[in-house]
Amino acid sequence: MFIQGDVLAFVSLLIGTCLSAWALTVTYGLLFPDRSEIAKAILSANPGKCVGRGAIIVATLGVLGAVLLAVPNPVVKLVGWIVLLVILSVAALGLAGAARMAGDRMQSMAPEMNHYAAFCRGAAFMITGCIVPFVGWFAFGPVLFLAAVGAGSKAAVQRASRTPSISQLETA
């Protein structure tokens, strides 16, 4: 039986997690504008390949990190945490690219919206779409996570083009 405090704690945890994920997505998009633009281009060009690449990365490195976390040696456990945090960092970069893509699509529907507002709203829609019961939990959220890992991993290692990006053109 749930009491009112348990429900309030769960709702607060859900809201805090969503706000933190949104802030992390916006921060990655602002700190790494070129990399998130690359992730956006990769994700919009081949979303299926991004999901497949993300599934392979999560299946290999995620399992490796979980196995290393189970070892009682503290140094090995630290390496396991580092592996899992690298996966989550790459996913945040890919999610910033997905948020840029969603923001660009929103901006094409409402041209009066500026780039920053569209990007922030795109990030908010990506995050809140993952907390919709059942569809978000078991379909949209995992697929978005795998696509973000796939796009973020390729964007992290791919060389940036020599042409100026949209973020550099806006500041000029």
C-alpha cells in the first residue's frame, strides 16, 4: 500500500530526473555545438543505422561495464563506472543532436521562434516523451537512447567539416 509520501517522493524523483536530463541535453548542445550538429546530421541521415550502432555499443560496452561493476576490486569497479559513464556521455551528445533536429522541425513550423527556444523545446519534448507510460517507457525511450548512443558515438569520433556550422554563423 502506498502512502502519500511515497507518491510525492516518486513524482519529485520523476520531475527532478526530467529536469536534470533536460539541463544536461541543453548543456551538451551549448558546449559542443559542432559535435551536436554532426550528431543531428548523422541521426537525420540514417536513424536505423544509429539505433543499430547504439544497440551494439550498449550490448558490448554496457555488459562489460556491468560485469566490471560486479567485481569486488575497487579499481576494477571504478573502470566499470567509467565505461558506463562514457556511454551516458555519448548518449547525451546524441540526444543534443536529436533535440537540435526536433528544434529545427519546430522552427520550420513556427518561423518566429529563435534557435535557442526551439532547441530547448526540442530537448524538453524528447525528455518528456520518454516518461509517457508504456509507449515512452518501452518503445520511445529505449529507441531514443540507442539512437542517441549511435549518433553520439559517431559524432564524437568524426572529424568536423571545414565549413562553418550554423552555431558559428549565428554568432558572426
